[in-house]
Amino acid sequence: VEEVALVNALPLLKKHFGEEVEESEFNTAAILDTVRHEFGHMIVPKRDKLVKGRIGESKDNFITEELKADTLGIKLLNERIKDGDTTGVDIRMEFLAKLGDAVDYLAHKSSEKGTSGERYYFAGVAMVSRLFDAGVLAEKGEEFMINDYEKGVGALAAIGDEVSGLYLRGTPEAVTNYVNSLRQKAEEPEFKKVLKKFKS
């Protein structure tokens, strides 16, 4: 966790968002983020017989599963914020840890169909595109700016609701359509411009 956070994610945040971050604080947030991510896998698990019966077992499920873990994990944080229970919580740092994951996925994971990196890459597409659509992220010259950390947490948590909804009420076709929408988003000219900067 520490190597990925400090070697991959943090330099990307500093380069593209101009964020000044204390390494030890970021590392702590990244560890918490990883714990939440793993817990997110256990919520409505895709291996559950009822879930498999609804959504099937296609390779698209690998993408929705990573996206579910990433966004249901941060939904746990969002619920604390909504309840006013933010004692000891650094919302900015927690959001940066998750944004660092998403940008790292886009910068370093493969988008090629069938690769192990594909599930992370398209999770990154989902999260970063949603943050731009919600006005949380915006272009600022050659860099990007973060307009609202708390709003960012909420925007990502909403994706968790969508994906868990697929697991609870969806069909194989609904999963495929959802993943295809991410593939289409990745091909949009505006998103390609963002992606090119992250990979530079």
C-alpha cells in the first residue's frame, strides 16, 4: 500500500492537481482507503449465489466489482459525513487518497480488454469522469483543480449506490450496458484530453 500511495498516487496528485500533502498523512489515509476498499468487496459479494443468479458471471463483472469496492468503501466515509460524525476524519486527505487511486489506475493500468489492469482502468474512468461531471474537478491551465472535497466524496459514493443496485436488482445485460457506458466515456474527446495529461 505504502509503495503505491507514495510512489504512484502522491506524485500524480502533486503534478496534476498542485496538492501539497504531508507524506505520512497521505500514507495513513491510503491505508484506511485500502481497508475500506477490501470491505467494499464484502458488501453484496459477487460470489453470492443470489447475486450470481441475477448478474451472471461475465468478465464485465470484474470491472463492476473493483468499482463497487472503491466506491462502496468511500460510501462508508460519506455516511459518517452525512451523520455529522467527522471526529478524527480528514475529509480532504481521505478524498485525495481515493482520487490518487483513480488517477493511478488511469495512468498505469491497461485498458486492453481481458487484461488484469482493465478492471482498475475502467474503475478509474468511472470515478474521474463522475468527478468532472459533478464539477468537483475542473481544468485549470495545464493542471486540474479540486473544487470541493466533500462533494467529491458524495459523488463517488453515488457510484457505489449505482453498482450495488446492479448487484441487487440488475441483470447480465444491465451490467454489460453499464460497463459499455464506461468504455464509451473513455473514448470521448474531452476525457481523452484528461487521460493524455495523466499519462504524460
